[in-house]
Amino acid sequence: MALREPAESHPSASPRGWTRNLRRVAVFTLARLAALFVTVLIGVYLAIVTANMGGKVDELREVQIRSGVAEAVRGDPGFQDLPAEQRNALIEQRVQIQRERLRLDQPFIVRSFGYLYQAMRLNLGRAEHMHSDRGSRQVSAIILERLPATLGLFGTASLILFFSSVAAALVLSRRYGSRLDRMVVGLAPTSAAPGWFYGMFLILVFAFLIPAFPSGGMVEAPPPEGFAYVRSLLHHMVLPLAAMFLSGIFISIYSWRTFFLIHSSEDYVEMARAKGLSSRMIERRYVLRPTLPPIVTSFALMLIGMWGGSILLEQVFNWPGLGTLMFRAIGQRDTPVIIASVVIFAYLLAATMFILDILYALLDPRVKLTGGRR
Amino acid sequence: MRRLAGAFRQLRRYPSAVAGLTIVSGLLVLNIITVIAIPYPRALELWRGGEPWEMHPAYARPSWVNAFRRVNLPRTRIVSSRDAEVRSETLPSGRRMVIPLAFDYTDGAFPSEINLFLNARFETREPFLQLTWHTPDGRTVPLGGRTAARTDRVSISQDRALAGRLGLEPHEGLLARPGAPDDPEVLPGRYELRVEALLFEAEADLEATLVIYGQVHGWAGTDHQRRDLGVALLWGGPVAMAFGLLAAVGTTLTTLFIGAAGVWFGGWIDALIQRVTEVNMILPALPIMIMIGTLYSQSIWVMLAVIVVLGIFSAGIKMYRAMLLPIREAPYIEAARAYGAGNLRIILRYMIPRILPVLIPGFVSLIPSFVFLEASLAVLGLGDPVLPTWGKILHDAQSQSALYHGHYYWVVQPAALLMLTGLGFAMLGFALDRVFNPRLRDL
């Protein structure tokens, strides 16, 4: 984000400064929205080209159409008496109709932009092979069925991770050098392993050696009703949440703690301490407040990383979310579903980035829209 | 160079750095030994499975589990007719052979399977064999008669009729103490499988090998295809390390070059690089890689290339840019310009070397993330089709529900090695970070 730069003068707290602040945020928001939109556009277009194998999938589809039509015409007793030439002409004609219906007669490049337009409008079309649990072929129905599972799991995980690591880091930065502190520093490298990796161990220990939690899935089968449903859901969420927590917690605590330590040796903190302010006050006003923007940034980056890792974690825990859906769609070569999942992923990422930018602009008074000029 | 040596001296002050360095160099030595001991083509051939492994048990645990058990699990016994006292008598129309395949069985647990492998040499008429099983307490169990093809396998464990007669799986019933079918127990002693063969040609010959498959094998155990996991555990190391290193080098160097070029040229080039980076940062990288893996190619080189391409415009560019901007204005760059150094020369010889040492910690910390990325793809079933890797073992284990069936070794061993590799590099990276970032040094 090259849009941030220290300003020469801080806007004062006067009423005029406040409206200027608001306008500044509005302009900034619009600019970021435009940039993110372009980003999503490019990402989705890339996905469309990749998922169609640069148009190769269409050739396959055409072969499929031809053989299907030929089968139907040859198998139809009504056409048995036709001479071979006429029958072939009929096949040709029907193939042509199908091609035009699917717009396969246009070059791939032209169609790819059509797909892009549809995808960006979230007009996701119909799946080729897959269907939702309710039996719908609409891609949007399939995705909407899966989205809450993913959002619920990863939203909960990141919130827990974020708040517990910041709180723990504050405590540790106060007790820096203690045994607990040294332990966390020593454990930080364990975060090199991703969540699914810890997930496997957790399943091994807590689902098989000590069968305390289910090894996968989201609720019991058949799903219970009412309060029992919530309990079953929470019970199934424990292990995936623990896996994500384990893989992220030590590195987060470590980096926050280091960050807080660096900031609590700044002159203005020393000054506040000299004034005799309480340590709680110092923490909140002089350490936490100025470090909030970078904290929020790294929280968002963590979220983005989690979206990416969700495919594997969901796969390991058999969690019926977007990641599992996408993986299955790729396995079944269901192009509309693949593209739709990438579109949703891209929108989710963009939304995360957007919220981050807004928060950043609100939290950091120095953010200005000056571009990369220096 | 002197700076690096100094850094190395400082590193020794950190126990985690020493531990990390020990792990990494230990793995490196192991990798080198592996590559020399099992050459690449040999490893691929072994991992393809099939014939080399037919005398290995399937789903065997590693031998070291016996150290933690009261009752030892049996190893595989192979009894060959070459070591047996074969009696042979000539008949008018050929030969009659009696091959006693005897072995002592003293283990507390039953074998996992029993097979008889036959190698017959004949012109036209197949030899006929009669098999009988003799137990230490003097019972005789007839296993039936059959003809032998040139290379033949008698799957005694698969004999359903025999299982029906014994009331137990054949590999248990044949070795069990009689009278307790509910709680079978091994009857220790000397067993014998007697092969009586009628050969109908004077030149004909027969070789028989009895394999009593154990429940443990080697130091690593075996998988569902009877392959020794040791091959893949050993070869997973070089693959993982090479992949991690190449990916880290590839992404770091390209990113660094692009970042430096952006800073040096400035203007629209810089702006373009910044925008592309922002786009790239929110591209869903793993989904794209999964798509490429499923639809195009699963070759490890293609994956490496995709990682490097997707990693060129990574978030690191922002960091490098911040570090390089002040360097651009440094007097020594001006001096270089004054003597007529070209753009490329200034970027490569003056700007990049200046920040290289600062990048080492980040570079080392990148390696484990790529090692795990490769494993992730393999676990999803997108691993290189021919290479034996840790991720592929995990994938096989998962698709065979190893945890559900209690084959814990199958998951634990590759996972432990992955963790060791990741941890080694990560510990080193963290320590290096403290050495090269003076602000962190005392924290």
C-alpha cells in the first residue's frame, strides 16, 4: 500500500479538521475500492482461463456433445430409415444447435470476457456435475450451502487467535525475560507447520488414541435439532479450532511481544512513565494505541493466509466448507463450480483487504492519499 | 564475508540457533548419504511398487515398536527350497520331489499372511503338487493339490475353504494351539510345509519359497502396497529440502531484483510493480496451484515454477523497497554513476548486495513454508506422480484411513520428519533474525 506516508502536519482536532478527516477517508475508500475491484477482476479472469485450460476444456466439451448427439440420433428408431448422408447432416445440424446454445461457436477469448462479466456479477450459472445437498444445480445454491461452514470456522478461529495472542503478548511484554517469556520465544518456530499438520496429530491423539472428539465432519449424522445441534457443532469445531490455534498462536504472541517491547522503549512512553501514569494507562494509551494499525494489518494478513490454508484444513477434518467443495469440483472438472469458488475466494480476500484498509485509515491519522510520489 | 563470519560467531550464543543448525546439517548429511546409497532411478523404481516388494508384508509396523511391547510382533520369515533337504526320486515318467519347508515359530503373535512362491522349469507339462502342513504337535493339515505354472503364487491366506475348515484365518489357524478358536494363541515350535511334487519331464525342476509375513518390517514399516516406507522417508528429505531451497532462492532473488529495479528506475515502472504486487497479494494462490495441479501437470518442477511465478510479486517487495529507497540516494551509488556504470550494473552490483545480509533470516524462514507447501499439495493428491515424498506417504495413509485402522506409524513418521525439517530451518531463521536485526538482539 503505497498510499500511506507520514504527513508533515497532523490534522488538528478542530471541527474543520474532523470533516476533512471524513472526506479524506471517503476518497481513500473509493480509491481502494476501485483498486480492489481491478484486482478481483484480474484474479477471476486468471481463474477462468486456467479452469478452462485456455479453451481446451471446450474442445473436450465439443467432442462430448458430438458423441452424445450421434448416440441419440442413431439410437432413435424414428431416424433408422434415413440414409447415412442425411443422418450425418442431421447430427451436424444438432451439434451446431448445441454449440450455439453453449456459445461454443465464438472464440474462447470472446467468451472468456462474457464469463468474467457473469462471474463478477455473481451470476454463477449451473454446475455441470455437482449439486447441492438439497439437489439444486445452481452454483450459487451449492456455494451458499457451504459458505457459512467456512466463515463460521475460520472467523471463530481468527478471532480467538487474535485476541488471545494480543492479550498474551501484552502480559509477556510486561514480564519480559521470565521463564514463560523464554518458553514462548523458544516455541515460536513451531508455527512453521500449517494448521492441517497439527490437525492430523490432534485427530490421531484426541479422536483415535483418546476418543474424546469426532475425527471429522461438522455435525453428527443425522443432524440433531435445536440446542443439541449447536452442541454437536461446537463439539466438532474443537479440533479444527485447536489445530489453527496451535499453528498460529506462538508466532503471533512472539511477534506482538517483540513489537510491544520495541514500542515501550520509545521516548514518549518513558516520558509517560516518568510522569507517574499507571502501567495500565501507559499500556492502553501509549503502547497499544500507536501500534494498533500494524496489529490490524497483520491480523488481516493472517486471515488471508487462513483462507488459503482452508482447503487443506477442511480436507483433513472433512469439514463441509468452501475448500472441500472447491477441491471436489476440481477433481470432477466441474468448471463452473471451480470458477465460482475462486470468485468467492477472491471476493472474500478483497473484502478482508478492504475492511483492513478502512480500519487502517480510521486508526492511523497519518494515512493520506498522495500516491507513490516522493 | 567478514560480516557473515561475525554473524556466525554470534549465532553460537543462541541455543536455538545451535539446535537448528545441528538439525539442518544432520538432515543434510542424511540426504547426501541417501542420494548416494539409493540413486535416483533406483528410488523411483522401488517406489513404483510391484514385484520388488512381493515378499514384504503389507501394513507392517516398524521394528522399533517391539521395544515398547510385551509380546514381540513377528518379523517376516522366508524359507526357500534351496536351503531345504530336498528328496528326489526318479520315476519312469519323470521325477518325484519332496520339499520340506520347515521353520521355527516362537513369536507370541500370529503372522500377517502366508504365501508360497513357486518357480517351475518345464517344457510342456506342468508339475503337480500336493501341499501338507505339519504342526509341532504332530497334526497334519492337507492344503490340497494343484499344478504349478512357471512362476506361481499360492496364497494360502486367501484360501477360503481352508479358513472354513480351521474356523480362523489360515495364517492364524495353521499356527494356533488347537481347541481355543475364540481366543487363538500361537503354538510355538517347528512347523513344516511339505511340498510333494510330481514332475513329468526329466529336465523339469521346481523351486519353492514359503513366506510367513511378519507384522513388523525394517525400521520404517510398509504401506498398503508392501513398499518399504524407509525408501520414501529417506528420499523425502532430499526432495523436500531441494524444493524448499529452490523455491526460496527463486522467489527471493526474483522479488529482490524486481524490487530493486522498481526503486532504481522509479516512475511508472515502480508504480506498475506496486500495483501488480497489490493484485498478486490477494490472488488465491493455493486454489490456483490446485487447479494447475489437477488440470495440467503434477510434476514437481511445474509446481516449483508456479510457486516462483506467483511469488515474484509477493509482499516482500514492499519491504525491499523500503530498505532500498535510502540506498538509492547513497553517495557511493552516485560515484558509480559518475564513472559510467549502467543500470543493470548498479542494481546487481551496488544495490542488491547491500541488503543481501539483511535478507538471510527471511530467506531461511521461507524454506519451511515451501517444504510444507509441497507436502500440502502432495496430501491433496497433487504430489509428483513418481517421486517418493513425505507428503505422498501422508496422502496414501489418509486415503487408506490409516488412523482409523490403527496404523499410526504411517502418519507419525513422515509427519515427524516434516516437523523436524521445518523446525530446523525455522529455529535457525529466528536466531538469524535476532543476529541481523540489532533492535531484536536483546529481546
